[in-house]
Amino acid sequence: MALDTSPEAPAPVRQIAQAISGWVDRLGAVWVEGQVAQVSRRQGMATVFLVLRDPIADISISVTCSRVLFDSLNPPLVEGASVIVHAKPTFYAPRGTLSLQARDIRMVGLGELLARLERRRQLLAAEGLFDHALKRPLPFLPSKVGLVTAPGSAAERDVLEVARRRWPAVSFEIAYAAMQGTRSAPEVIAGLERLDKDPDVDVIVIARGGGSVEDLLPFSDETLIRAVHRARTPVVSAIGHEPDQPLLDLVADVRAATPTDAAKRVVPDMAEQVDLLHGARSRLRRAIEGRVAAEQARLDMVRSRPSLAAPHSLLDNRSAEVVALVERARRTLTHRLDRAADEIGHQRARARALSPLATLERGYAVVQDTAGHVVTTTVGVQAGASLSIRVSDGRIAATVAADHIPDSASEGPDHA
């Protein structure tokens, strides 16, 4: 019902706000299609605030939904997603703002497509196809690079030109395939499997230029993802540009931002490697020169020692010691010999003093009979008996002339 107002009887603001609120409440719940322009999720609040924009007209409206509804969405709601919202329009009279209270949110169009891709990503990730432990390192210098791309494409030109500029001797084996449309996934799989069976191919690059989400959809195909997972050769994904991320990027061993980046990753830069080689050679030369200098200094130090600088000095010292020892031994031996000679002389003198021969040399003689008995008295000696007289220089044979000749010395003056 229209309000009855006039310049003389205007309606207050609160009445107008309450009337608008009543009219909006009578509208009931509606389905609204739009694009999420803004998501505001505040910490600790049970309500999430959205801004829903019309993709054609420059019109937007605020949307509120419960945190439970927002968290239940799979994949999570992000800015830019196209959605259909079942909501109840409400007019907040104190601020005079119109908003929608969301009861259900569904993704449509691209949003629905992204939601399917997200669910597929979660299922494949749960199987472990994207596990980082399965990623294989790229060879430093592949003997041959396999390339899966569209014939005559900019991606093919970028990969070949950049790779050959970095390493002119690089060799390519190209498998052409449709990179867009319904035939893309089967042809890419066929090219991948053919290159994977080639023993000369060390790395495989799947390259395509940028495009829309729909254009890049074949590179999120589950069959292609599983084929890349089964491949024995390392695979580099070079699909689209930096913001694009099909599921192929997650299963590949290396993800390149662009086809040009893929060429830089699979082959080294010759100029850079030459610089590294020169640097390594210089470091090696310095290390060897330093080692030689250190060993030369050590050798000079050893050679400067007296044992090597003047080895004869040690011999001279030892020779002098030997001469001194010989002299000492000679003196000691001479002294020992002299003392021994003196002792022998003394012993000889004593032996001579005790020898009967010395007594005989003083004029004494030893008389023996024929039996060899020493005659010490005249008793028993008869005239004519044969005697042997031992003097100092021999024996004298004698015969007794008389039985007894008195010793005048022993008889005294009376017998003279």
C-alpha cells in the first residue's frame, strides 16, 4: 500500500525504512545468479560476508551466510567464482542497507568446472599421485629431449629456440598432438607413451601456450594424469602461463611456468657451464699451487735441518766419539796389561824364590841314590856306591870314595 505523504505531512525516515523492510520481506526467498566479487571472513564471527556482482551490469549486492554453510562448500568459495545463491532479501532499517541472507550456494559455469577439478584433485592426491617423494630429478645433460606439443605452435618454437641457444648440441624427439579439444588428451597420452618407450629420451616436456580454463581442461584429464604417473622417464609440465595450474603440473616431476622456462630447466646454459668450468679450473689451480707451495716449504724446512744440510757433521761428531772411545779403550787396555805384567813379574819372583832351582843356583845340590832317594845323611852310604848329584844346570854322576868323610864344619876344631 502506498504511503500518503505531502510536503505538509512528510513521512519520517523510520517510517520509510520500515515500509521498505516490509515490502522486501514480502518478496520471499529467491534464487540469484552472480559472481563473487569479495569474501570477508572475520575471526570469531559466525557470519561470512560476500559481495555478489552482476557479470554484465555494474551492480552488486551484499550477501551474508553462516560460517557452517561457507565451510561446507567443496571446493572452497573463492573470489571470481560464479554461483547461484538461494537467499532471503532483507532490509536493515537502522542503516538502510539491502542484503541477501544465503541459505544455499551452488557453483555454476566455470565455478562448477573448477569445483569438479578440485574434487578430482583431492581424489588423486588421496591416492598419492602428487606425492613429492615420487618426483624424479632431471638429468643434468639429457642425450635426447622428448617434446609433446602441437605442430607449428609457439610453444614448440620457444622450447626449441631457447634450448638450442643454451646448448646447441641438444637433440629433440617431437611427438605432435592436439593440445586443445576432445582429441587432446588421447593424443598427448599416445605421444607420451611413445617417447617413454624410447631408450634415448632422457626427459619429456609437455608444452602448450596459455588459454582459458576450458582450453586447458584436457591437461587435468584423469587418464592423462595416471599416464604421467606411470611414465618411467621424468616429465616436465609446461602448460599455460604462471597463474595456470592444471592437474598435470601436480603429477609432473617438474612444473615449468612457461614453455620457455621448461627449455631452461631441461638443458644447462653452455656459457654458464663454461664460466663454472673456468672457475672450477681456477680454484683447482690455486689449490694445487697452494699444496705445492706448502710441500715445497715443508721440504725446504726439512732440507735446512743439520742432518740434511751437513750430514758429515754428524759423522764427524760420531767419528770423534769413536776415536775418543778407541783411545780410552787403548789406555784402559794398556793399563790393564801393565798391571797384569807387573803382577806376573811379582808372581814369577815369588815362584822363583820358592823354586828348588833357585836354591841350587846359590850353590846347593841334591844328591840321590840309584833308587832316586834323596841322600840327606852319610848314614847308609857305602864306598863305591853310585850317586846322582843335581846341580843348577844339570846332573853329575859320582861314586862314593869312602864310607864316611867327617864334616869339619860340623865336627868343630877338635876334628880339624
